[in-house]
Amino acid sequence: MNFFRGVMGGQAAGPQPSGAETIHKLCDRVASSTLLEDRRDAVRALKSLSKKYRMEVGTQAMDHLVNILQTDRSDSEILGYALDTMYNILCNDEEEEQDESEDAVTPISASGKHKNASMPDETAQKQSDDLGAQFTEQFVQDAEHVTLLLSLLEEFDFHVRWPGVKLLTVLLKNQGVQVQGIILVSPMGVSRLMDLLADSREVIRNDGLLLLQQLTKSNAAIQKIVAFENAFERLLDIITEEGSSDGGIVVEDCLLLLLNLLKNNSSNQNFFKEGSYIQRMKPWFEIGDDNSGWSAQKVTNLHLMLQLVRVMVSPVNSPGATASCQKSMYQCGLLQQLCTILMATGVPADILTETINTVSEVIRGSQVNQDYFASVNAPSNPPRPAIVVLLMSMVNERQPFVLRCAVLYCFQCFLYKNQKGQGEIVATLLPSTIDANSISAGQLLCGGLFSVDSLSNWCAAVALAHSLQDNLTQKEQLLRVQLATSLGKPPVSLLQQCTNILSQGSKVQTRVGLLMLLCTWINNCPIAVTHFLHNQENVPFLTAQISENLGEDERLVQGLCALLLGICIYYNDNSLENYTKEKLKQLIEKRIGKENFVEKLGFITKHELYSRAAQKPQPVFPSPEQMLFDHEFTKLVKELEGVITKAVHKSNEEEKKEEEVKKTLEQHDNIVTQYKDLIREQDSQIQELKEQVASMSSQGEQMQTTVTQQLSQIQQHKDQYNILKLKIGKESQPNSQGNASQVNGLQTEELSQLREEVEELRKQHALLQTQLGDKDALIDTLKSETAEGSAGGSDNTELLKELEALRSQVQSQLAEINQMKTERQELLTRAEAGSQDAVSSSDGSLDAAKMAELESRLAAQSTETQRLKEEAESLSESQAELEQQLASATSTVAILQTEKVKLQTEVQESKKEQDDLLMLLADQDQKIHALKLKLKDLGETVDDEDDLDGRDQTDDDYEDEDED
């Protein structure tokens, strides 16, 4: 023990060993000691030396420490020492904290002396980081080491579990991807780490949050597993327990972990929404009336909460998922709560800015949310719409730059795919709707457009351009806006005033904003193009701007002028004689040159700020001077650059051909549309006929059931009749003369039964006649509809079969009725012969009268049956005619479809031939241009095509003179 006493700081005789020697002896003691206490003391000593002699301990003791973790699982104390030692070897936190404290204490001078003085510290820190990364890489080379740490986390002992959590966190920081892969394939690896959130000891739970943050970074598979391990429920519960936005650093860690799980992970976002967790976010944003004294932690927490809302409705998500989340946020009241923060007083500036950005993305593209936002009023006297209040901040140059950018983004999102909102904004500029007593959005935009602040000019121009985006009606309406420039002068249109300011040579930012507004305004609007060209000064100004050789700052303006002039060519309806398409192209060729024009047009996409603005809709710029491009305008440039280049290079003949091709395509499209309408109409008629046939089939089944019941009743009547027949046959034998009265009585009963049976048969016959009448009415309706041009031959064939079956059943019933009539006649004859001596003449005449009445009824039924047969035959004939008409209609539809396919094939072939010709012409032009360049390089004189044509013409004239 004297050895350990010397290591731990006691006095020992003789020379003191060096650190490396001491560590070597301790490692030997750990490897060779058989007593657990000796090994424990040696590991404790290594822990105390691991910070000062990090390199030596890591090089010599790493394997021994891993062996301790594997063999001494029963002793929690030695496990804790080993884990702490390994943590000290791999971790760089202490040095980082020391550097941060030194940076905080030592001020940075303007001369940079501190920077030079801190260079050794930075080098040492870099070496320390490299050392930790090297030891980590060495440790994770064997995946069993990480699996061993995961198994140690099952130990509930604090001295084992807490160092294990910290060690795993360091491993993930230094070698995140490799450790994530090992944990992902480890059985129950993620589940063991999720159990840390349920630990009752807050230290372990909090460090478990940091571990999960590192684990879920940039790994979608682990993010999904963690989410399905009920992470959302646990994290939201912790946030609620810690006080939501008023909580401490634990709330911040939970929010950071939630952001890791949800950002760019559509599966987790859908799980979060389906689990109704969006509704649980609403209480986070409930702020009181007294908003003074916001702590830095509360600002951080609320900022992360707003970012979490934005992740769910980010424009980069799929449109369907974003729309669903926006709907949920409106229904649960989250949007209303955010608007309350937006209009509250005393909110810090950065929270207000982030709230505006969050509201922007919650309402973007959602008509319901946009309508609600338009109805929000600021708590002022008199109340003003929230849009007006925000625009007042946007055009106010004293407001912070990030706040003005956020307001512009909010206005853009409010108008995104919202034609109703666009109309309301433009309406505030029209003469009929201007209210002199109140400030409107249109007045603020015009004020900002013509302000002396260039940033206000740009923001107002972009906001006004979004009011016209993809809305032809509002572009035409805005042409009516008149502005009073000064007293005593007539008003000028808004379009004219924009071009006037543009020609005055203001700042680059102002001119860029106005050019973007003009390009958006006249794009795809021939009427606006005509108004723009009607001013005789506009075209000369644009050509002069494009043709000049200006500096780098003016290149973007030249490109936008070229784009504006190109739109005037592409969407020109040739209504002005002086500025038709052909004349504008000739002007470009003479004043600018086609190649020069295209080169200037390409300056827009080559600008360094163009690609940054094209990445995402939100305007994010490091400084006001770099605020030049709008996201939606970059889409417009990408769409128009190619078509304008083609339009400038096309000749008059090519344009005529294209117009002819367009007309042909339009005619083909009209024919195809007509066929589609015809087929759609026929499909609807066929569907109606199918429904009718289905109803008739159901009625036929009901009739079949009725016929079956009648057949069973007829069979019962047959059986009763046979029994009566046998009885009468036995009683008619002359066995005894004294039974005459009984025979008479029996005959009377039998006659009454026969009358009842005949009456029942007559009722059944009437029922059949009624059902056949209903069938006749349905068949007449079907016949009238089929004559208009529908197809349903197969269904009518089934109907015909049903009618034939009914006809056969009626005929069989008639045969049975006739048979029963014959048998009844025989019975009556026998009964009269046996009862002549026993009955009086008056009774006989009465029975004869009844029998005559029965015979007359039977005759009437026979006549009615004959009539039904004739009607059935006529129905079969009409059915045959209907089948012929349906067959002809089917053949007509087949012919029309064949013609439609032929027309579509011809259209596709013509388009393909046109594209091939364009490609050949482009290739030929490139080859000729390359050959010219080669000839010039060789010293040959190469003339342009126009000079060659002139020389050819001169040579021809000389030849004609020689011939004369």
C-alpha cells in the first residue's frame, strides 16, 4: 500500500517515479492482481491520473479498463472508476470550457494581439480534440465494446449508469456515424437508451437527453425507432413538468431532441400529427398580460418552440402533409394563439420576428388560415388590420432589418395561392375604394415604393409583385391606378410612375425592385405590355441601358432590362404598329445585337445572389445591400429565359409556322375535347341505363318469387282437386239410394270450394296483369332513352330473357286453368246426374246459373291471357329494334375513338418533327460558328452572312452586265 500512498500524494523515501512509469506499474497491478480491492485501488489511481496524463493512460490502460468492464461486473465501484477513467481519456469538454472561459475573460484588441497570443492554446485544443478522436476510433473498432456499454446501462446503480451515459455521449460526439451504426444493429440498443428518460434521478435523465440528441443526429432510421418508442409522449410530459416555456435548460434539451426527430423526417412528422401532439403545443404559447422581464432561458425556449412549429409546416415538406398540419393548427387554436403573441406588447424583438415567420408558414397556401389572418385586428383605437400594422413596420426604415424581412415574408405567404387576398390588396389602390380617413395596405405599398429608402422601395415592389403573381385579373385592374404626383399636374398611372423613377437613375436596389415588379406585372398580360409600349420613352430607355458597357454593379440592371424587353416581345399582340414583335427584334439586332442581348440576359442567373434566393421562399440576407432577388422572381426568370432567347432568334417565317402549328394543335385539341365530351356523355347515359337495368333485375327477381309462390299454391289446389275428385267418384256409385241428401250436401260444398279456387285464380291473373303493365312502362322508358344514343345491349338481352320466362310461366298457368276447367265440367256433369232425383227444379236452375257465371269468368280470363300473349310478342319485336340501335351506337363510338387515336398520333409526330428540326438547326449554327472561329485563328478573313449575301448579289449584277 506504500506504493499507492505515494501515487495518491503521500511522502515516500527515495526518488519519485515519472508519470509514465507510475501508470505502467498501475496497469500491471490491474492486469495481475487477484484481489478485487487491489484492482479497485489501481483503477482509482488511474482515474486520478487520467486528466493530467491523458496520453499515457489512454495508450497503456485502455485495454485493461475494457477487461475490467467485462470481468468485474459484480463490483459497481470498480466499474464506475473504469468508466470515469475512460470518459476522461475520450472527452474534450474540460478543455473547451477552459478555452471559453479564457475567451470570456480576455478582451480581443483591435490590433489582434490576443489572437496571436491564443494561437498556442488553439493548437493545444486541436491536438486534444485529435487525441480524443483517435482514442474513440480505437475503442469503437471492436463493436463489442459499444455493446458492452449498452449492457452496463441496465445497471441501476448510480455510479455505473451515470458514467456509462456520459461515456456513450462522448463516443457519439467523436465518432457519431460509426457508433450509431453499432447501436442500430444491437438488439434492444435504442430501447435501453430510451429507458433513461424514465429514470427517477434527474441527473441521469438530463444526461440521457443529451445522449439521445447525439444519437438522433442525421440518422433517419434511429429517429424513427426513437419516435416509435413513445419519445414524443415522454418529452412532452417532461416539458410540461418543467414549466413549458418558463422552464430551464431541461426544456431546451427536450426541444432540441424534438427538432432532431422531426426535421426532414416525414414519417415522424406524420406520426406526431396523427398522435394529436400538435394540440399539446398550444399551451406553450399562452403568455400573460405582463410581458416584462423575459429571461434569456425563456426567450431560448420559446424560440425553439416556434422553430418546432415551423418544422411541421415548412415549405420543403410535402404539400399534403403541410396542409394537414396547417388545418390541425387552426382547428386546435394554435394559429390564434400565435396571432395573439404577434399583436401583444412587450414581446422581445427576436421572439416577435420568429413569431411572424412562424405565422407566415402556418398560413402559406392555406385558404382558411389566410382568411383568418386577414380578419385579425391589432388592439389599437380604432382597430387596424394586422396586415396594415405589419406593413407599417416593413416600410419604416427605423425598424430592425430582420423584422422587416419577416414582415415581407409574412405578406408573401398571405398572398401565396390566395387570389381573394390579392384582389383585396389591389382593391385598396383603386380610385373607387380609397378611403381618405384610414390607412390601407395599398397606400402603404405606394408610399414605400416611392420612398427615399431603397430597402423600402425594394420591399414594397416585391410585395406588390406578389399581389399580381399568376393573377391576370389583378394585373389588368392595377392598370387603372392613378397617382397624383404634385399639385396642378394631371395624375399619372402607377405603371408610368414606376418607369419614370426607373429612368431617373436611382440606387441599384430600387431599380432592381422596380424592374422585378414590371416584369411580373406585364408577364403573360398582353394588355399590360401594350400599356408599357404605348409610352414612347420606355423602349429607347431599355435599349440604351442594355447596349451600354457599364460596371459590375450595373450588370444586374442590364440583365433585368433585357428580360423586360424580352417579355415585351414574347407577349406582344402586335396591336401597336411601331412596336410589333418583328420591329422590336429588328431594333435589338441593330442597336444591341442578338448575341449581346442574350449575354446580358444571362447576367441574371449568373449573379451570386440569384442561387441563394432560389433555394427557399423565406428572404434571408446577411445585410440590406444584398437584398436583391425574390424567390418567386427566380422561378419566373428560370421559366422565361429560354423562351425569350428562342423568341429573339426566331425569324418571321418561323413564327408564322409556329402560329400555324399552334392553330392546328388548337383545332386538334378542340376535336379531342369534343370527343371527350361525347364519350363522357355516353358514359353517363350508359351508367344511367345500367342503374335502370339493375332496378328492373331486382323487380324481375321479385316477380320470380311471386310466380314461385303461385306455382306452389296451384300445386296445393291440384292436390285438393284430386282428393275431391276421388270422393265424388266413390259417392257417384249406386250403392245406396238413401244417401242422396248427403251427396247433394257434398256437391254444394264442392261447388263452393270450386268457386273460391276460381276466384283466387282470377285474382292471381289480375296481379300478373298489373306486373306486366309495370314492365311495359319500364321497357317504354328504356326504349326512349336508348333511342337518344346509349349502349346497353347485353343488359337488354337479359331483360328479354326475363320477359320470355314470364311469358312461358303465364302460358303454363293458362294450360293448368284450362285443364282445371275441363275437370270441373266433368264433375258438374256427374254431380247433376247423381242429384236429379234428390234436388228440386228450383235448386237445379240456381246451380246452373252459378255455373254459367263461372264459365263466363273463365272465358274472360282466357281472353285476357290471349291479349297478354300478343303484348309480349310486340315487346319482343320492340326489344329487337332496340338491340339494333344499340349496336349501331356502339359502332359509332368505336369509329370516333379510332379517329381520336389517329389525331393524337399525328399531333405527337408533328411535335417530334418540329423538335428534331430545331435541334438540327441549332447543331448547324454551332458547327458554322466553330468553323468561323477556326478560320479566324488561321488568319483567314471571314465575313458575316449578311456581307456574303451582299457580295453574291453584287457578283450577279456584274455577270448580267457582261452578258449584255
